[in-house]
Amino acid sequence: MLDLTAARATLSEHYDLSPSLTLAEEMGETYGRMSRVVSPADWAIYAPYVRAINQLKAERNAVVLAHNYMTPEIFHGISDVVGDSLQLAIEATKVDADVIVQCGVHFMAETSKILSPEKTVLMPDMAAGCSLAESITAEGVAEIRAKYPGAPVVSYVNTTAEVKAASDICCTSANAVQIVDAMPGDTVIMTPDQFLAQNVAAQSKKKVVWWEGSCIVHELYTAEDLRAYREADPDVKIIAHPECTPAVVAEADFTGSTSGIIKWVHDNKPAKAMLVTECSMASNISDELPEVEFAKPCNMCPYMKKITLEKVLYALHTMTGQVEVDAAVAKDARRAVQRMIDLSQELGL
Ligand code: 13P
Ligand code: SF4
């Protein structure tokens, strides 16, 4: 486990990380992308880290791949590529760099390593897991396969490399329906998200069966709560992620992947929007969409929130937190992930 006290001592020997209003002002252009959600005082704290990380990225020939759930200072301050899981997986195959710093959760870093074994992939905090990835093992895949002989297994990318290796193909929230529909046979097994599977089943021509995993962030929303919000404010547009229950999805005006949600808000610019997903989503697009009022509540992902500027700087400085995947597992996992990427591109997704 990362020893933060020791990490701080190391960083203070090499960098001046004291809050600086002068530096904050000099870096005003970057701040302009988050000024509605990050206070000037907080920016004075973040700016020295942002500058140090960006300098170190150039020295190490590193790129930061950041998920849409990262906090604004990471999303706008240090990332080279931002996106949903599908976009980050595709970008990992394209980036011209020696080092990838994954600002997201562990399965995302593993996916990058599987697709780019020659690159060093850094995870700023190895404890940034995911309740879905933790809900199933390769043995679990074998178990559910045995129940439905011959049915292909489509595993969400929110899984470990071992689970991907035991699956026929992966999917993300951006392509799940199309991937399932493209599978042979009448029945398709989806792991590990029961709610994504049920939402896919409602749109797919296949019979979908599923593993009983769930996302601890999205399962908290209830249809009753959303109905109460809409009753209190009939103009609010409700936009949900497909990891929510089917009852929640039924209340939504739109459902999509994290990037699909961002695109929908950009395209439609509703006066008021409630993003039924992780809190940073609304924060990250607040400055570019000042005409949209984002209604609360939101739920925070405790895993995503383990990634901080301080941990990113420490990982890049020390080159620690390197993600490794066993070569044989990586080979089989790559087949499942690459098959998803190829099929998505073929389908124009
Ligand atoms: P997206 O692929 O939609 O970004 O979702 C990833 C995730 O972990 C959502 O909880
Ligand atoms: Fe996993 Fe849910 Fe967090 Fe996404 S929001 S990383 S699915 S726990």
C-alpha cells in the first residue's frame, strides 16, 4: 500500500509544492476550464502539482489517460486523453509514448497494459479497484458458462485480466447492445453487471443471462427518488448510466456511457440536467456549458477518488505503481479486448 507520509517527504525534497497564488494566476488559462467548480484558493494548491506533473510528463515521454470520473484538476489540468472506457482502451493502442499514466481504476490500467505490453503503465494508487471487477473471477466465468453450454460470454471491461481472458469478447457501456447482438446463437451470457445486462436485454434481440455483480455507485439511485425530483422540477432532464437499475433507466430521458452522457448534454443543452452517475461528470463540463444548471444529487465512486494529483506526481517521479499482467493471461485477454475494439470499429461505434 502506498505510504503517503513517505511519498510526501520524497516529493518535498524535489519539488516546491507550496500553494502559490502567483503560479495560479500564471496558469489562468488552465484554470479557466474549471473555474466554476474549483475555488481560486484550491487552484493555488493544485497549480504547483499540475505544473510539476506536466513537466515530468515531457521528461518521461508520458501521457495521462483520464477517465471522465476524474476530478476537474486532473481532467482539465494534466490529462492528454479523456474519455469513457471504450475511448481510453482505443487510445491506449494509439498513443505514441513510453509511459501511460492511467488516471482511472485498476481494470483500466490493466486494459492499457494488455493492449500496449511494451509500454510502462503506471497506476497512481493500486487500491483504486471497482466493485464490478471484484465481483467475479475466472472460475465464476467457467461456472456460468457451464450453466449455458455453448453460449458466448460477453464481459464488461470492468473486469480483471483473468476474467477477460476467460471470456469470448469484452464490451463497454458504449457498445454493449451491438456487441451482444453480434454474437452467434440465441443466448448470450453477460458478466459481471446484472443491471447493464438487464438494460441490454431490454434492447437486444438475444436472450441475455447474467452474473449478479453491480456497481456500488449506480445501484444507489432509485426510480422513486428520480420521480420525486421530476415532480419537484418538471423541466429537469434526467440522464442515466446503464449501470443503473432498469427501473432508473426507465425514468431517464437519455441513457448512455459517460462520454455518451457528455455528448447528449452538449448536443441538447437542457436548462437543467441531472446526471445519474458519478459526481465529477457534472463538474468536468460545468465551465464549457454555463447555460446548463446541474441538479444534484450525485454519487461518488470511492475507487476513482483514490487518484489525486499528489499520487500521480509520486508515481511519475518514482516510476512506481507499474502494472504487470502475466504474459499468457494478457495474450488471451488481448484477444477479447481487441475483438471488441475491432467489432466496434466495424460497426462504426
Ligand atoms: P464508461 O465506460 O461509461 O465510462 O463507464 C465506466 C464506469 O466505470 C462507469 O461506472
Ligand atoms: Fe466501478 Fe462503479 Fe466505480 Fe465505475 S463507478 S469504477 S463501475 S465502482
